[in-house]
Amino acid sequence: MSTLNDVVKDLATDIEETARLVEGLEEQAWHTPTPATGWTVADQIAHLTFIFHLAGTAASDPEAFAQLAAGAAGDFDAAVDAALRQFNAFPPAELLGRFRALGRRSVDALAAVPEDQVVPWLVNPLPPTVLASAGIMEIFGHGQDIADALGVRREPTGRLRHLVFFAFLTRDFGYLSRGLTPPAEPFRIEVTAPNGEVWAYGPEDAQNKVTGPAEDFCLLVTRRRHRDDLALVATGAEADRWLDIAQAYRGPAGEGRKPGQFAHPGCDH
């Protein structure tokens, strides 16, 4: 498992990379629709700003976080919508400034938490390394929506390893969101990094295994691509079933993406 320092450094890089996707946009381009129905580019940045505001507060001021979380506990979707309205009230340049500032604040706050302690979060307290990895998952998924809306290709990097491991930890979310009972047996996740290295988690003799490119795996678990458009291979009936329902986040799965909606990630848009 990566150290906290490794994850927060990579999270900071991901935040800045996403900021650069939008920093040169004209104001009208911030209203470009993204593949997430009803969400514009500005909505995506506003949502991420809200998430990093929550994470930074959780790591630095648990009492203040408890108040924020109480407001979201009853209806998280309503809280997200309220946050979109709150942050979207700012002009693009100011929203981007807040995204960068609150992103950096969350990175600094998480880095200051001892690795053997936990940070309060929306359902259960999490180790800071895991919460930072969740941040990487959020920014990968929403950053992909932005990249798709703008017609640009993000180059995959070794930073995806944190998301692969996080998705391994959260394998059961796809089952739970659909009211299904997760299998008792662990899976083997064995994916190929952009540099050709193999990242593997789970027992070598697992009957259910998922293999393929790490980027494809990350696109699957964030539901930014349909499995039919990815070069992932399932071994075992349960692993094959999981490719249909995989998600690395709690709550409703959302619409996901349709087969053939996008070119394979290895191809240019």
C-alpha cells in the first residue's frame, strides 16, 4: 500500500492537472455539457470543490465537518445540488481559484493526519491514505467528464495505482448500491500500468479475476466507460457479473455510459 505522502502528492498533481484542463477556457465554454446528464464543466469543478472542502474540513476541524455532514446526511444528492448552486454562483476564474485553494487545503490537511489515525467521513471514518485515494477517484471520474466534454485525451500515469487499490478495497459498493449480497470470496485484480508494470491485489489463486489495462479498470469503476468499450477480461462468473456493476463510490450507480459512446481510451477522440 502506498504511503500517505505518496498519495497526497499524487492527489495534488491530479488537482493541478484538472485545473489546467479548464484554466484557459472562455467563460461560455464553462457551460459546455458533459457526459453526466445535466452537468456542465462548471458543475464538475463545483462538485470537486465541494468534495475537497468536505475532506479538508474533515481532516482539520472534525466539529465543523460534523455540522457539514449533518446537513448532507438526510439527502446527500440535495446537499450536492446545493453545493453546485453555491459554488457555481462564482464567475469561472473565481471558481477555479477556489477549486485550487480548497484542493490544496485538503491535501495539506490530510498530510498532517498521522497515518495510524482516522478522519471522520460521511459513512465511516477513514484512514487519511484511503480518504486521499477517494479524492483521486473523484477527480479521475469528474476530470474524465471534463476531458470528454472538451474533446481532449488525458495521458494515464502511475498515479492511477491509488485508484486501482481503492477500487479493490471498495469492490462491494456495486453490489450494495443495487441491494445485492456481495460474494464472500475475494477477487484478484491484476492490471497493467501505463509503464508496463503489473499491479496486483488479492490472492493469486482466486477463482474470480479481472485483468487488463489499469486505465480501463479505472474508467470502469468510475463508470465513465461501458465495459464493452474496455479491454478488460473477467475470469469466473462472479467477476464477469461484477464488470457490469462495478463502482468505486457509495450510493446510486448513476446512468453510467452506453456501449460505443466513446472511442476506446487507447484511441484519439
